[in-house]
Amino acid sequence: MSQDIVADALNEIRNAKRAHKAEVEIRRHSKLLISVLALAKLRGYIKDYKLSKSLKVEIGKLNECKAIKPRFTVTVSEIEKYEKRYLPARGMGVLVMSTSKGIMTNETAREKEIGGSLIAYMY
């Protein structure tokens, strides 16, 4: 187990999906992970998540989710380069970015013309 809570949680979710499980329980969580899961829920990649002592995540229409390491800092003009690198096709999936205006997807960051740090991708 590493020090990166987001990477560990996304690995657990991906492994549960590969094992054909509908739900996974994550013991370690953070505010950043909750924000990433909120974006995934809006997109339908996960159905729901419940926070108590542990975090229970119901998996939705998710194919792949991974943390991006190292966390590249990108400008608005570089976002498309990383979309081509991490996402399977144009318009499929999202890059999760940490910007000065909060956690958002690559599409929202491009609309607001804000760069930031890449955290994860999912499709």
C-alpha cells in the first residue's frame, strides 16, 4: 500500500470491476478522493458512494480508471495532448484535473480556459 490514497482507491475499484463485483469497500479515503468519485458519479462511471468509517462504492458503467503518475501540470493548450495519451477515443472518457478553481474534468477546464494538474482518467 502506497501513500497515494487516490491511486490505491482507483486500483481497488478497477480490480473489483475486473472480478465482476458490483461494490467495493475502501478503507482509506480523503477529500480529494471524494471529489474524484463525485465527478465519476456525475458521469455514471460509479452508481453511488457512501461514506462512514469506510467508503462503499457501487460500480457503474466503468471500463477503466487509473491515477496519472507523475501528476503532470498542463496548460489549456496541452490538454488535448494528454487526452490523446490517456483516453481511448475523442469524446470518450474524462481526465480529472486539479485546478485553481477546484477539481474538474478536462472539458470543463478547457471551457473555463484553466490549466492544472492531472490526477486521474476514467472511461
